[in-house]
Amino acid sequence: MFQDLVSQFVKEAPPYNFGVGDTFKPFREGVEKVIIMHKNENPYGTSPKAAAAMQDQASHSNRYPTMRADRLREKLAVKHGVDISQIMVTQGGTSALGFISEMLIQDGDEVIVTTPAYPNYLNLTKKYNGVLVEVPSDENYIPHFDDIMASVTDKTKLIFLANPNNPTGTICDDDALRKFLHRLQDHVVLVVDEAYFDFIERPGCRSMIDEVADHVNLIVVRTFSKIYGMAGSRIGYMISNPEIIHYLEITSTGYCCNRVGLAGAEAALEDREFIEMTIAENKKGRDYLTEVMKELGFDVWESHTNFIFFDPHIPIKEFADELYTFGVKIRGDFVRARISIGTMAENRIAAKAMEQIVKEYKEKSSK
């Protein structure tokens, strides 16, 4: 049978899950559409400058893009104060993580993740036959770097660390992270995933890009999917030292991304108005939902992203399933619930639905 030819990883790998499972309760009366609040997308659309650039390039789709996205890399080099040789553009941040894993993980190599973590870190480790080492974060979902260091052995090859973290929205102590990097042994590579970094508003919190150096095993991953509103265009990039980028490029097939998305990314970098609007509106929505959920008695963790991690004190899967009956789709498959920030209209619908669910749950519990 064909299944006998399939790798063990593929047989065992769980399908990518978006939170509420495959079987949904019917909508409540009057609900006609689904509000997407489970994918951490930008609800305000795509940068207008990016959209115009992509539309202009659509008619040129018969032509291949440049091999290494040189124009975009040049702009990113200026933005981040690095050399173009330190940048590799990829099909979204997830693709970047795949290239890193393919380059580094071999049978038996240990890969450290702090949990709860972005599921792809775990799946990629298993895909390349690595040994997953999970180091739990503290009760505030902040990593303890002494605990991570204590988990490093002579078999450790890679550490995946998201800052801000997904799914919790929390951030690391800036100084502690930098000190940790410089304590690591030479055989360990630290990958800092900064997909949500542009949403951080805490003063003094710096990107790890300024720690990239010739003799430091550090890779920083970024994406255009979040603050630039380009999740569907699949553009991401990595910044590291030229030697690491050289080996990463060997794993690439050549044409890194589609020319339409690349044109959009180049234009998006120039659209400060859209970026500032997204940050401001995201903060309004995040503050509003946080206040509503705290008033309902939920535990809410401080978010530095475009989503919120919370405990409604109702079984998480049950809560997410019930919220879906109002047409609001969130993640209910983590140790806590996670909701993406929507437009204010969407946030109000979600808040009203949560209030009704809590009311019904209390009534049911009192019987």
C-alpha cells in the first residue's frame, strides 16, 4: 500500500490546526458571517502603497522575479543598518524557519523551545529527526534563561525563541536575552523569531538584529505578514552573518518569492502612514478587549502583539466552540485561549459574545 512508502514523520504529523476543530456548532440566530480572529492577520487590510505596487506587477507575472530579491534586500539593509549579504528573503517567516531547520537539524540533534511555543518549531524538529527539548516558561509566560542554559548539552544544535512569543504575546527581558546569547556555546545556534516585534511599545526594547556579528551564531527572522498586512503575499526574511546566510542560501531553490509579493514588500517599507495607523488601532483594540475580558473575570496576560492570550475559566475548547456560534473564530487549542485583535466593530461583536457565553455558563453552573 502507498502508506508504506510514506515517511514516519508525515504519518505522525498533526495537520495544522486553527483552533476550533473540524466540527462546528450551528450559528446562532442572526449570525451570517465568520469573523476571523484566530490567525493574527492585520484586520485593516494591506498597505495601500503595497497593494498598488502589487497590482502594477500582476501583468508582468510571466517573468521570473530576481533570484535573491536584491532590491528588497537593499531596502532592508538600509532599514536595519546591515549589509545586503546578511539578508535572505523567503516565502514568509515560516519558510525561513524551514530553511534553518533543513540546514542545521540532523538525526539526534537536540532543539530547545520554550513552551508554550509556535507549533512549527516542534513540527520542524520532528520532521528532521531532531530531539525536542521543551523548557517551560514561568507563570507569566516569560522564559527563564538560566533554565534554558541548564538544558543545553553537547548535543544541542538549535534554540527557537519567539520575541514577542506566539501564542502568549509576552516578551523577554531585553538585557537577559542579550546576556544569554553571549553565554551560549559555539555549537548552539539561537533563532530569534521577531514576527510581531513591530507591535512592541515598551521603551528600550531592542531588536536582536543589532547583535548579529561574524562570530555569533544568531539568526533573526522577520515577516511582512503582520504589521504590513501582507500575510497572503508570503514574504519574510532572515538576518544573520554572511557565513550563515551563505549556507542558508544553499538550501534555497533559487527564486525566493513571487515578483508580485516582492514589489508589495518594497512599497510597504515606505508606507509609514499605514504602519502607524495599524499600531495605533491595534493598541485601541487590544486595550478594549483586555478591559472587557478582565471585567468578565478572565485572566489576561499582557500582550505586546496583535493578539491576546487569556483564560476565561471555562474549558478552552468549549469556550472557543461556543464563541464560534456567534461567528467569532479564535484559537482554542493552546493551554489558554488566544484571540487576534480585529477592527473595533469586530472587537465589539466578540466582546458581546463573550459576555453572553459567560452569562449562560454561570446560569448552567448554578443549576
